[in-house]
Amino acid sequence: MTGQTLSDEEENALRDVAMGACIDIRPRLDLGVDEDRAVLAAAEVIAGALDDDQVPVATALRWNHLWTAGADTLPASLTRSSVRVTSSAGNGAVPLAEHAMMLMLMLDRDAPRALRAQQSAEWDRFRHGELAGSTLGIIGLGNAGRELARRASAFTMRVLGVRNRPEIPVDGVDRIFGPDGLALMLPECDFVVVTAPLTGKTRGLMGEAQFKAMKSSAYYVCVSRGAVADQPALLRALEERWIAGAALDAHDVEPLPADSPFWSLPGVIVTPHHGATTWRTPHRGFEIFLGNLRRYLAGRELVNVIDRAAGY
């Protein structure tokens, strides 16, 4: 097990479920250390991300669990192998949805202006929006998208969504479009929030045509993967006011470079990809792994299995 530190309670729970099986818990595996290399070669199950150099050494590997919700960094050598790969999808859905709601409220009520006024002790009263009655478009109705839909619906927002399988209803979503329906959804939205994973199909999905299809009063919010938006197109959309503003928690390059124009653009809120960085997120990921370990030992089907063709 690599890449995540377990509490004593989690470690005990893991050993209880494993029923005496050999478990090695360490933060990382270094191919330059003989002991680590031996552990990697003998491991049947590894929880934690592997790189292309490690995969050929892990000759006994049958199942690799990722602590991340996404699989866009899966090494090519593992993508081509028969090893089962599962993710922690769903571990950060609740905090991501909460973060998206916070960002929409901050944009709609111009929270940066209020904070600037506070810093200068200025009594700056101004009219601002309210989420009630506005239309939200969610790109990606997976775990985080569904959690966001429920919260937005509670704010009496009209909720639209885009997903690969539009025929499957989602609680809190008033209308669902297929991928080809994005152009129909965007002009209706006051907020467009990206919760989709990064795949070959979603990379650059929001380009010049898509940003121009949005209302000039609308806001773009990204809490999943920054590269879902074509960055030059997003920059132009903000600089030339095709849209009213954006809130960006996920970025194409991370950390966001200090010289990035997104830091200082008017109407833009930047957060450091920490929408799901809560105390509960890693524990939910552990619970997903532990449940899968029970299934694995019982010879049952695993959950959150990565579809290599789909990319998530």
C-alpha cells in the first residue's frame, strides 16, 4: 500500500479484513531499494499509483487500486495490461459539490469585491445576484455531478446536465442532454460547472465555440480537471468578456504558475485544486478500498473498475 497514510483504526480494519494475509504499508516504493523492489515484485494487490517503471516489476500484480477518483494519470503500461484497476471515485463527491456551490455563490454575490471592501474598511453596499431561479448546467453527472445537482436543486435552481447516457434520470436534474447536446444546453445556463473526468473525449471540450455559446452574463466553474477547457479559449472568453467570469479550482498545469494571467483577471476566482481536500475524503477512499478488498477476497466483482476505453 502506497501513497496514503492510514490511521491506526484504518490499519487495524485492513488487517482484520485481510485475515492474516501479508500486508506491507509504506508511503512509497523505491525501485532503487532492494526490499521495496522485492515487495513490488511479490505484491498481488497494490493500493496506490504506480509509474511506468514500476509496472514491469510488479509481475504478481492482479489488482491495483487508485486513491484518486480519476484515472487520467494511469501509466500506459498498466492501461495495456490485464491487471484490474479500481479508483476511489466518489471519495470527494460531497466536498466537490460543496466547493462548487461556494464558488457559484462567490461569483454571483461578488465576494472578492466584499473582501476588498473589508480590507480597506469601506462600507460598500451593492446589488448582487441570487442563485434561486437561475439555471445551472453540469458537465458530467457522475458522483460529484449528482451531489451538486441535489444541492443546486435545494437552492431552487433549474438544473440541466450533460452525460454519456442521457436516458438515465438523475435526482435533481430537470433535463439531461447527451454529449451532442452540449451546444443546446450552454445558451440556457447562468452557470456552467465541470465535474467530468479528463478523457480523450473531454479534453478541450469547452473551446471557443462553446464559450461563445454561453450567455455574456454566465459564469464558468471547474472543479474536476482544468484541461476540459481549452486554456487559450477560456482566457479569451474572460479577457474579451464573452462570459461574465469564472471560478477555477482545477487547472491545466498545477500548481498554477505564478505568471498565469488567471491569477489577476477581473471576475476570476482561483483556488488551488483543494475542493475535495477535506479530512473525510481520504477516509472515504479507504472505505471504498476496504469494501473492494472484501469483495476481492470473496471472489466477487469489484466496484469502481476503470473502463480503459472510456478512461474512467
